[in-house]
Amino acid sequence: MKVSDLIEKCGLKVFSGKSGLENKIAGAYVSDLLSDVMGNARENEVWITLQTHQNVMAVASLKDLAAVILVKGFEPEAGMLEKSNEEGIPLLGTQDGTFETAGKLYKILLEE
């Protein structure tokens, strides 16, 4: 599945990083601790978080993640938007909580 497919299936908002919408998704990782993501997330996963600062995008780039989803209607800071565009990593958003977002993504990935 590609990030663009996930956006369509989950009704996600695209904040930035549109050049990466064709990134392939291999799974997902849920955490709000940058160090946890650095140590455990895998390449091409989608990161689900409520963190909205530019360091999130630095970690996403370091780990070669497919995209980042902000939950609960959180809006990204300006630096986060810039880094998303620079790195070509889509920054997405949803009004849903972390649990609901992870559940939807899990179900979609199982169907693949």
C-alpha cells in the first residue's frame, strides 16, 4: 500500500510532504517518545503520534519512515511542515485518537 492509498481509505488530511505520497507502507509504529521511535521503528512504517515539533520529522527521516500521522486534531508547528517538505515525508492528520487510528491502519494492512 502507498501513503496515497492510506489517505483515501482513512480520510486523512495532508499537511505537507506531498512529494512522498507514493511512499510504500510496510507497517506502523505508535509512540510519542522520540527515543523509542529511534530505537524501534522500522523503515517504511507510518508513525502515529501527537508530537508536533520539527524533531519528529528529523527522527522520521533518520528511520526512513513512510509518513507521520498526527492524531486528535493536533496541528503541526511551522518547523515541522518545513522539514516534512524538505525530507519528502508526508505529514498527515486526523481528528481520531491514537487507538482508533492505529486500529484502522491495522485493519487496512491486514487486508493487503
